[in-house]
Amino acid sequence: MLTVKALDLLRRADVVVYDYLVNPDLLVHAAQHAERVYMGKIGGGRQTLQDEINRLLIDRAQAGKMVVRLKGGDPFLFGRGAEEALALRAADIPFEIVPGVSSALAVPAYAGIPLTHRGLTSSVTVVTGVRRGEDQPSSDLFRGGAEDTLVVLMGLTQLRHIAAAVISSGRSPETPAAVIRWGTYESQEVVTGTLRTIADSVERARLRAPSLIVIGEVVRLRDELKWFESSGVPGDLEERELESCLG
């Protein structure tokens, strides 16, 4: 997902600094002369220090280059965009924030899960799986109305603890839940269940990051709204397994 304005800037950039979650196909739209710099952050894997990224942005801009910092999603939603913008401000470098399409919105849509639906929920909470300094998620992180839709980013490795924390916060163990891996890609995989079963189902399916978690009654609508899989693109893992079992 890419906005028209982001596409225009990408085509005019002298330098494109991009992340692990950016689809490499987007780089095709960059000018032939543009310098492409990978500055990825992989959970549990290779990490680029934030100070190093800030310094690169500043150095290239001070050299008179038009720099695009290309992020997977929206730069101000768990994207550290504000940290980088503050570093640019401190260096007296002008910048512009171009809103992006967050995985919190796009991925559930591609899985056929509306985040709001009249009669089911009118509110959405977006949280990160674990806050800095915490080994495991706290139930306080997930408190809200029993009808709220909950979207958890970067939470797969803590899924079992997250499910327990959400139950501790007052949700029923039978609340529907879904985990979506590589949402919007052809390799998209979806596993559904309940707060009680989802961690075991994901382990059996061997899902890995990057994945997004959706919790709430709206997950039930996926059975009727999973348009992406019915378009002929491989999708639902459990259904493919069932089809293979049935021969």
C-alpha cells in the first residue's frame, strides 16, 4: 500500500532509506540515479541502531540530497518516525511527514476482517506486543471495553502471554482471534481461533513474523468476507491444510 504523494516523492528522491518491512517492489519506482540504503530492524535478528539511521538522514540531507525515509506502514504509528523527525529538527533540517497506510488497517482488510462493524464494535485499540523494559505483556495494556477490537503489532513471540493477559483484563476465553502473516502479500497466511486456542493453532501452523494479531467479535466476519483468498491468491493456512487432508 502506497499513497500517491509518497509515490511522487519516491520518484524524485536522490536517496531512499528503507526498512525490512518495505516491499522491495516499491524501489522500482525510485529514480535510476537514487541511492538505495537498507536500514532494517528485524525482531530477534539484525538491528540497525536508531542513532545510525538518524545520522545517515542528517548527513545525506546536509549534503544537499533530497532524502525519502521509506517505512513499511505509517511513520507515526510504531514507526519511530517522530524520533527521526526530532533528530532532523535538532539538526535544523526541514522535513515533511507523509502519512502512510498502516498494517494495523491494511492487513485485517486483506484478511476480510473489518475493524469496526455496526452492532459488533465501534472502537479499535492498536497496541504493541511488549513495551520497553517488559519481558511479558501486562493485562493493563489491553484493558478496554469487551466489544473493542484489539490490534496487536509486533506481538507474535508473546502471543500466548498476550492471550492470557487479554483474558485477565476481562475478555472471554472464547473471544475470536486471528493472526495474519505477511498481510497483503501473495504469501499471506491467516490462522483463526479464540483467545483460548490461538497460540496452539499458530504454533501448529508454524507462523513466524512479521505477523499481526486481531482480537474481537469482528473476526467472525472473516468467513464471509475473506475476499483475498477467493480471488485466487494463496491465503488461509488452515483451509489449505483441510483441503489437502480431504484430497
